[in-house]
Amino acid sequence: MVLLLAAVSFITFTLFQLGPSDPAAAACGQECTPERVAEARVALGMDQPFFVQYIDYMRGLFSPRMIGAPGAQTLCEWPCLGKSFQTNESVADIIARSLPYTFSMAIGALILWTITGVGLGLLAALRKGSPVDKFIVGAASVGVSLPIPVTGLFLLLLFVNQLHLLPFTTNEINSPFGPQGPGAWVANYLLPWIALAVLFSASYIRVTRTNMIETFGEDFIRTARAKGLAPRTVTFKHGVRAGITPVVTMLGMDIGLLLGGAVLTEQIFSVPGLGFTAVHAAISGDLPVTMAITMLAAFFVIVANVVVDLAYAAIDPRVRLQ
Amino acid sequence: MTHTPLTQPLSRPAPDHGASAFLDVRNLSVKFPTDDGLVSAVNGMDFTLERGQTLGIVGESGSGKSVTSQALMGLLKGTSAQVTGRAMFQGKDLVTLPESAMRQLRGRNIGMIFQDPLSALHPFYTVGHQIAEAYLVHNKASKKQARTAAVDMLGRVGIPSPEQRFDEYPHHFSGGMRQRAMIAMALICEPELLIADEPTTALDVTVQAQILDLMSELQEETNSALILITHDLGVVAEVCDDVLVMYGGQCVESGPVDEIFYDTRHPYTLGLLNSMPTLNGSASQLNPIPGQPPSLLDLPQGCIFSARCQYAELVGDGVCAKQRPELTVDDGHGKRCHLSGPQIITIRNSR
């Protein structure tokens, strides 16, 4: 896991070094002379050899370090992810500011699409071949082919502009425990949640349905029925637990991805989360910010993988270590 | 193959038997609608069974053995299968009984053992949990009592140190142990009727004998009726009182086990017996029945076996291909064949 993160950080770092943007030129502003660019280069630490820069950067993840040109150094507190080339603000602060928005958006969407995706998928599997099943499968096909910009803008137009049921997304709310209370939090993020859930639950419906139909055909389900168990026990205790593992895998991966920032959704609903911040940083060649968000996203995906493995062990005794 | 003479009176699978039989199946049919048409998996089965008796249902794959057992268990309820006929059990018709009432019978009054114990046991729950669960559905008991009952049952089916084995998962068990656990699960509520669907097919030969002995033993203890579904005639000879030979979803011959073996009256049964490898025969010489079983989508108009029957021309006039024979019962021994008794005897003696 640590090795994987190191590899990701190294690759990201290399890519930025190879990239066409010159952060020093960008940082020195409009009235730039070659001398000032050189100064800026020193100030940003970009005069150092590549490996020195990389090792300096990695050191900052574990301890505070000094940053800036010799003579004008400032302390970068742990965890030091560098300072923004654009605003000179600590990257750790920028991320700390963006994260709550991303969390707020991810958690609600996650709950919403898991419930609808697994619920409808299960319903379709139980009613296989019926009109209910056909409707759900059809709706899932439509849902999966609707891109976020379409659903997002449509939702905004309908609920905010036309019906005035919901307020436009504001940056002031990023936690259900804020002064505005959980109600305002839900109202603020409901539309992005729905937009994400429409997209994600479609694939959850299909995966759940396929796996549950397969599981309901298993011999152990017949055994459970032969014991005289209630249909609910057969469906949930014996069926769902066995058929849900692929959904757990998907969920783990998607959580990891979503925590790294939902770029499109954040753009459309103007939520200043990680994805939003990353896009702006990348456009303006703000290496430390982009770097940090990329690493963080990779970290989330890797952690999600570990959590999925642990969840597997909890569900399936056959994968438990002896 | 050992064959012990039968001491108990037989329940004959005779159509004119009174409705007072413990299990009385009349004209049981199962059809599955498919995209290609109606598949007739079982066509008009008749048999009766008394407590303490063992009925063997024999036939090759696709002959309708397993579907018959699933229809009796009510496992086809809620599916697209069309089950018709009557199956009287303790005054209730298993065919028309609603699922909720059927559920009360399943596990408690009718137990079932399946072919492959690895896939039939839930991989995510301990063996003990699954057995205790079967006990808890039908008994008002605490989890602790259920555990005690399950551990006791595991011991009775011959699983060593059942207290520890209770908490192990199916994948920790060997094939034979798994089938013992399966039997424990089926018998924990002491059902009066036990249906075993190829219980020994997935097991190796030495374990097969142990499992059969165990089932016979437990059957004797509880005086339950047993329906043993198998394609293994050796198994039938060992444990069954009566035999019902199925072909293409129909009963082609039925009767007491020694009559089926020594007074065979149907060419298909003769073929089955003849196809069994013998110890003194040449190892390379197997005698299969030529041809394939008929498609259940489109059953022949005449005798279902006629296409594969070597003796159809003995009847003459192509009767076998045109007219389906009825099941004729003579002193508890039924056959569905146009050949006359003397003709069959001649055939039997000629081979």
C-alpha cells in the first residue's frame, strides 16, 4: 500500500516535471523579466535537481520542512504538501477546506444510490421477467446513459429555477453539523446527490440484479427453502448475503473514486470540493495543489481497496485468513 | 451387490390402493413452459408409500426423478412450473397446498437431502448454524437449545467431536462429512418423510456405503418413509423395498425390488440392468442402451421408449410407435409395455 502510494506520487511528480507549463513563469506574473523568473524558480525550489525536489516533497509528508528561497524561507507545517504557486497558501489548508464539500457530496450520493441501486436490483431479480423487472432494467439503461451535465442541469432547471423547491447550492454549508443544521445541508446537496445517484444506481441495479438472479438459482437457496424458512429469511439471510459481494467491490471502488473529487458534478453545482479545486489548479499549472489532490485521490482508492478486502472477509468466511 | 430378503409387508405402488396410504401420489404431472414450448418433465406418476418403507426412483438424467421430488417438496411453487395431479400426505394435497402451509411441512414433516452437499450448504454460515436454523424454524426453542439439538444430531450422524465441528464452515468438511451434515439438517425435526435426491452421487464409493447405512439406520430409528432418487441400481438393490423406474417423465415399471431385479418386465429396465458393469465381465465391455432419451418438448405419440427399444418389432404393426401403452399392474408389479408377459420372459431368458 505504501509502495503503491510512493509509485503514484513519483509518477505524478514526473508527469508535472515533463509537462509544458512553467510554474515559475506563471508565478512571477505579468511584468516578468528572465531574472525574476530565475528568482521565482529558486523561490519555488525548482532550481534543484529532480530527485532532490521529489525527496524534499516526500519528506514534507512526514515532518515539517522549510520552504522557499534561501534567506527567505518559511516554515511549512506538517503535513507539508507545499504551498500553492498561485496564492502561496498552504496546500494542506486548501485541501482541508475542500474536503468537507467533497465528503458532503459523496456521502449522501453514496447512501442514495446504494439504497436505490441494490433495492431496485433486488426487486427486479425477485420479479424476474415481470413488467416490474422490465421497467427497472429499462430505467437503468436510461439512467446509465444520462451524463452528469444533462441530469445536473435538468435538475437545477426544474427544482431551482422553475419550481423553486430547493435553494441554489451555496458554499456556506459543508457539514450537517453546521449552524444551519442538517436540513439545510440535505437541501443544499440533494440535487448533486440525485444527479450522481441516477448515474451510479443504474449500474448497481444491473450488477445486483444479475448477481441475485444467479444466487437465487443456487442449490443452497433450494436447501434454505427445503428447510421451511420464511421467504424473507431465504431472500435476505441466504440470498442477499451471498450475492452481494460484487456490489461491495463496486461500492468500495466508487467511494474511493468519488472521494478524490467528482469533477463534473462539482463544476455543475459549483461545489468547491476536491475535484473543483483540482481542475482549477491543473489549469493554472499549480503543481503542489494538483499533486496533493492526485495523491489524496490515489490514497482514497487504495484505502477503499483495503476496506473492500476486509468487508469480503467479514461476508465470506472462505477468504478469512486462518 | 447384496440382497436381503424383505421381511416387512410391502406397500405396492398399485393405482387401486386406498387413499389411506401415508403418501399417495396420483397422476402427478409437471410441465415447464419455455420459449420453445411446453416441456413435459413428469407425466402422470402414480405411487404410494408407507412409513418405514423405502421407495427407489430410478432413471437416467432428465427422466423426471428430481422434478418429481421437487414437486412433492413444493419447491416448484412460485415458479412457472405447472404441477397437476394429487399427492396426499397426512390428509393434505401437496399439489394444491398453498406455499405458506407447504412451508410448515417442509423441514418438519418432509425432509430433503440433496445431491451435492458442497453447493447445497450455504458457504457463508457454519454447519452448526445451518442445522440449528432448521431446528429453530419449526421449534419454539432458544438458540442454546437449538445448538444442543444440532450438536446432538451431528453426533448421531457420526460426526466426531460435534461440539467443535458445529462452528466450522462447510468448506472445512470433507465430502462425506458434508453429506452427513446435510442429513443431520434434514432429520433434525424428525420428518416422517425423507426425500433423498441422489444423496451418494457426489461421494466416493466407500463413503457412499457409509451414508446409505446411516440413512437406513436413522430411518429405522424414526420409522420414517424414504424416497430415494438415484440412477445407481446398486444403491437401489441395497436399501429399497419398492422401485419405480422412470423414463421420459413416465413410470415404465414399478414393483417390489426383487421383482424388478429378478422378474424384470420392461425392456428399458432390462437395458438398465444390462448396462451395469459387472465384476466378472470384461472391463472394456459396457452395454449401454443405444440412442438418446426423447425430447420432453415433443414426446412421441406411441411408447416413449419405442425409438430405443430393440423389441418393438415383436409387437408388430408398428403399434409401439403409434399407441402409448398404459401402465398395467399385475399383483403389485406394474409395467408400461405392449409386449406380452411370455414375450418378455423369452427376451429375458435369451440374454
